[in-house]
Amino acid sequence: MRLIYLCLLLSIPVFLQAQPGWVKGYIVTNSLDTLYGKIYYSTPAQRSVKILFKEDGYDDKIKYRPFTIKGFFVKDQYFVSRIYDIHPSLSYGLGVFMEVKNEGESPVKVLEYWNTDKIMGFTQTFLVKSGGKSYEINPLRFKKTVASFFSDYKDLQEDILNGKYKRKDLLSIVKRYNTWRNKKKNK
């Protein structure tokens, strides 16, 4: 019985931390202005399709959907508007907010999108080369899909195929690639 109480007490901070609410943040408008205020930090599924924003000094709540703004920053997370293709044969896609997982100007970005099929939620991870299209990582074929994406860096590709890197190492893989690409560019 004491173990049950201990587990309940330990889960309270996690539960409280995950509660939706207004937190400091900012949005980047399509004209590249930065507006500071508070963003309603809701569930990952909600954050991927809309946000509520109150600019500092104002009480009005404004709802933003993808592509009505460039992106937003909240709780050390930056989200950008992106097209999420529903099916490769379609010429259009669904606009969503994707979280940028690596910082700075980089040749390759890692983006995550919280998707839901109305029954359960799941994260989809994408690699994006600067100026290029999103490339979804297949978690069941991680080695093959990621090694293929980085085919221009043969040493990294070999390390991925030989099992030096796992799915949890994706940001390290991208960091190594970006460092290599930047050195090559600056020569």
C-alpha cells in the first residue's frame, strides 16, 4: 500500500507539468515580425494544428493555424509551419506546426510532428535538407532510410548501416552530418 502512495506522490509533478495553460512565448509572423506574449500550451495534437496567442499588453486571444504565421516558440521548443503530405499522389498537403529538434542554421533539420488518428497519438520524424522537401523516417527501417538520406557522406552512411547509431542517436547523426557539410562548404 505504501508503494502505491509513493507512486502517486511521484507522479503528481509529472501530471502538473503536463497540464495545459498560458506560458510565455512568441510568434513569428509571415512578415517576419516577432510578437511576444503568452501561448496556450495545449496537448501535442492541438499544438500541431493551432495555437492561441495573447500579445503582451492585450487581453484578446488570437487563434493561429499553420501558415497564418511562420512559427512560434514556447517552453524551449520552436515550431514551424510545414506542409504534411497526406498521400504522395496528392498535389497538396495538410498544413501543420512541426517542432524543430536541432538549433541554428543547419544544412539538415530534424522536425517532429505529433499526429493522431483519433484513437491514438504518435510522433512522426522528418529530415529536411535546406531548400528541400521533407523526408519521413521509417522507424521500422531506420538504418536503411537514414543511411539513404545521408548517402553523400559515405563514412557516416557506413557507420549507420553498421549499427554504430540507433534511432535515439538521430540528433547526433544530424549534428555530425551538418558539421561535415559546413566544413566542406567553407573549403
